[in-house]
Amino acid sequence: MTPGESPTEQKGQPGLVSAALSGLCPRCGEKTLFAAPAGLAEECSACGLDVLSLERGGRFVGVVTMLLALVLICAALAVDEWLRPPLWASLVFWGALTVGSVIGGLRLYKTMWVYHQYEESQQP
């Protein structure tokens, strides 16, 4: 892959969900986009792309988290009404699902935003 070419421009490259799960850099495609489960790296260690300068959508992360929380609360209430599981089972299941959903949702949102900003910065 040549510098300045995003992974979506090449045949056989993964889509946005795969890029979010793997943490692929928009320039080189290496797994260097995230330094923490949902925290972006400062720059790509492979190609030197300044990732933090591309991530300007941080103010909407709260909205994404709140919408995800609303969906999870409605699902938890529906499951509780339908199945009536014991409290310990609900805590274990919904706790793990909430953490996984929030991390996955934030990774997807941040990857989408960084890829969008990278493509915008490459426009002449």
C-alpha cells in the first residue's frame, strides 16, 4: 500500500467494522490505531500518521454512549420481564455486555471519524 492511500481504496482490504475491531491505520493499514481498548494512539508507529490531529469528533462520544445505554436498558427491561432471570445472572450478563458494547461502539465511532477525517485531508 502506498502512503496516502486508505485501506478502503485497495481490493481485499477489510471494511470499517473490521478496521475498527483490528485498529487499522487509515494510511498504512497496520494495527496501530488504538493504544487502549477505546483510546486512540497519538500517532501510527508504522507510518507516523498523527492520529490525534484527525480525531476531532470527541464531543459526540457522549451521545453515542447515551444512545447505546438507552438500547441496552430497554433490552435489559424486556429480557427481565420475559425471562425473569436471577439477579446475579442479570448482573453478570448485562455487565459484560455493557462493557463490550461500549468499547465496541466507541472503537467503531472513533475509527469511522478518523477514516472520514483522513479521507477529507487527502482531498485536493
